[in-house]
Amino acid sequence: MHRLIVALLASIDAVIAAAVGLAVTLAPLTLLWVFGFGGGADWGVLWPAAVSVWQLGNLVPLAITLPPDYLAATGIDAGAASFVLSLAPLAFAGFTVIFAARSGTRASHADAWLTGVLTSSAVFAVLTTGAALTGANDVARAEQWQAILVPTLLFAVPAVVAAAVTEWSEAGSGAIARLRDRVEAAPHGWGEVPALVARGTAVVVVGLVGIGAAVAAVALFARAGQIVALFQAGDVDPLGATVITLAQLAYVPTLAVWGMSFAAGPGFAVGTGTSVSPAGTQVGVIPGLPALGAVPESTTSWLLLLALLPIALGGLAGWIARSRLLHAGGGSRERMPHPAPSAGPASSRFDAGKTAALSGLLSGAAPAEPATVAPLDRHVDVPEDPIAARLVVTAGIALLSGGAAALLAWAASGSLGPGRLAEFGPDAGPVALAVGLEVLLGAAILLLSPRSAGGRSATEHSAPTPAAVEPVPQDEDPHPEPPEAAAFAAVAAFTARRGGAVPGGDAGAQHPSPPVTSEATTEPIDLPRSATPGESAGWE
């Protein structure tokens, strides 16, 4: 595809990614302005409010400063008038990441990944800059460099990674393809190490997110009564309940990361000095947000068994990597002895002599001697299983999985208000350590365990060598008499003998065999008519 077209399509992807994120924020706020505040609302603050929410969702911290008239109307202490809001609704960031990865993949399929990624990132940066400059306000203020750089990196990095991965796995030419070919040419399994580490890490990260989502869903279902009670305690009208519900839906991915941290062991915090983990729960007074009603008041030690799930994910990643290494090691074979076949009578079902004789009869040639069967190969090919490559793959999967878990934990943590509300979410360091060790244990069990020499894995990639059968010797006569001629002559002689027309000894002379030519032709044969009962001497 032409580079200009690729750049144009990449620009459209960037515009859609930014516009959809802002529109999802702007639409409910517009309804709130129309039905909640009526005609007296200040429409000039609608766009800045939408931009601030979009920036928070894209990991930009906001410095909140409440105006004095609001403090007087609500009775809030002046010491709590200023705080940092940084707990991000990860639904916005997830949409940006997914759309950026899709754009990078499409650019790679168009054979112009660098052009597409640079163009889309530049356009997204321009749109982000425009939103930051036009959406500034005094209530929720973001640093200009953070408002521009953080969303741009959130788009550019996934686009580059997705394009590079697609180039590595699918491209037939280019710098990344040449690097891949050079790496994959390395012997002893080293050529498969980068791909296996990336594949195993992807399996673990996707599984961790799924586990976290499942844990969060179970908690929401189990604590549904408390969540409904908090909704009722808020005493909001239907419009307010709708806005609160939409805001909490944007935090569903954040809750999934909290569930992942809970399953891994370290848990998460819902305020300064609090902890929610399988080992124990220590919470104080938490905000009356309905979603926080899913936080359990106490836990049981049986929940520590949830740590087996990340170990199982590591084992799954190790099994996938080990299978791939064995498959790739099929080219480098080692020889191991195989027991010789026992001497004994051949089965009548597969008697080589009878098979050769029957083949000779059916082909019209003379029966040949029994075929000589070559002895079976006394060795079995065993795929190479290098320990050094397996060690590196195990460590790589564990390190990258721990790093990805730390990145998710960092994104899902932050401040929700002043005072004790300044610490919410999991701590990235303990989460990375726990996930890394658990994945390392599971991957090491499958990747570093010894293989049985006579097990299935040693023989599943080898096939028996077919028996070498000597060709059946052919008749030296270049023009052998076909069996059809002899058959027809025998039938004719028998019929004539029954009719008494020809003596038995002269049957062959009266009906000689038809000549055989060098080419295979079919000639009609006149058979003698059998004598009628009236003409036979025996029936006069």
C-alpha cells in the first residue's frame, strides 16, 4: 500500500481514538447539563470538565481545588479544599491502548509500519495538545507537560509494540524481519527464545487480568446487598444514579486489577493504613461509593489458595514454551538406542512371500521370490531439549510477567481525595515480586523438569522407517504372453470338447493363442459355438 494512504489511514485512527474518548465523556455530561442543571447552567465549563475526565482516564493526575463558595455551601474544611486526584478509570486508558495497538497492526500489514506509527502518534499528540490547551480550568488543573506527554505515550508505545510484534511474526522483509531471521538461525533452541518469552508473557498477563476480573465479579455479586444499600444511602435522583453508575463502569478495569493483586497475595489498599488481602483485612472508614461496598470486611485463610492460579498460569506458559522448544529441536537430532525387533515367525497377515506371489499373479508376471525386508532402524530420533535456552525462557517469562503486573498495579493505584484517601489500590513493588515468583515456580515446573527417555515426548516426533522392499524381478522376455490369451484358449478348448467338435488333444491346435504385439491391444476372439442337443451324437 502507498505510504501516503497508510499515513492518511493512521491519522484517521488517531482522530477516532481521541474523539471517541472525549465523546464518551462529553455525552453524559451534556445530558447532565440539560436535565440536571437546566437553562441556568454555564455551558462554558462543559468542555473543560469533559477534557479533565478524559485526561484522568488516560493516567494524567489532576490537582483539585474546590472554590470557597462550594466549601461554604457544603461545610467542608478548608484543609481538604486542595488534593490530588490520580486514581484513574482505566476504561479510557484501555480503549486508547487497544485502539493504538490496532492501528500499529494495520500499519504493519500495509508494509509501512514506521510511517503509520509515526503519523498516528503525531496526530494524537496534536489532538492531545489541543485538548490540554482548550480544556484548562481552575478546579481540575493538570500540568501541561503531563497532559500532553502521558496520553501521547499511552498511544504511541502500544502502537510501536503491536507493529513490531506483527513485523516479527508475519513480515517477510524489512529490518525487523532480517533481525528475526538472524536470531532464529541460532542453534540449540536460542532462536526460539524471544518469541517464546513474549508468547508466555502474553499468556500470563491475559490470564492474570481474567483472574482479576473473575475475583472482582464474585466480590460484586457476593456483596450486592451492601452495594444497593450504599446506593440508597446516597439519596440521589435517577439522573444522579445514572451518572454514578456510568462513572463506576469506567472503573471496572481498575477493580479487575485490584482483584488480580488480591489473587496474587499482596492485595490492595482503600486508604492510608488499610489492607485488603487473603491473609487478612484491615479497613477503617471508607468513602460511601457503591462500588467500594464490594470490599470484604474480613477474609478467610482459604483464600490464600488463590495464589495457585498465577502458578498455574506460569505452568501453562511453561508447557507452551516447552512444546515449542521440542518442536523446534526436531531439526537437531540426537541418537539413542532402540531395542532390536525380536526374531520370530512373521504374521500370516503380512507374510512378505505370500504378498509378493499374489502381486505377481495379479500383474500377470511370474511369482517372484519373497521380498527382502530391510532391518528396522535401531535408533529413534529425539528432539533436542537445551537446558540453557529453557532457563532463559523461564527467567524471561517470570521477569516480564512481574513487570507487566507492576505496570498494571501502578496504573490502578492513586489518590482519591485528601487525608486518608490519598492511598488507593495495590502497591506495584509487592505485586511484581509476588507475581514474578509465582509465575517462576509454575514455569520452572514445566520447563526445567527432566524428560523421560522412553516417554511419549521422546517418541511423538519420530516416525518408523518404512521397510525397504527389493523390486520384484521381471521376466526377461520383452513380449511375454498375456494371461488373457491362455485363459481364452482354455475356455475355447473346454467348450469344444464338451460339444464333441474338436478332440481334446487338438484343442490347442484348432484355437491357437492370438499373437501378442508390443502394444497392449484388445482383439475380439471367435469362440466355437456349442453343439445343440439334436446334433450331438449322444442324443440322436
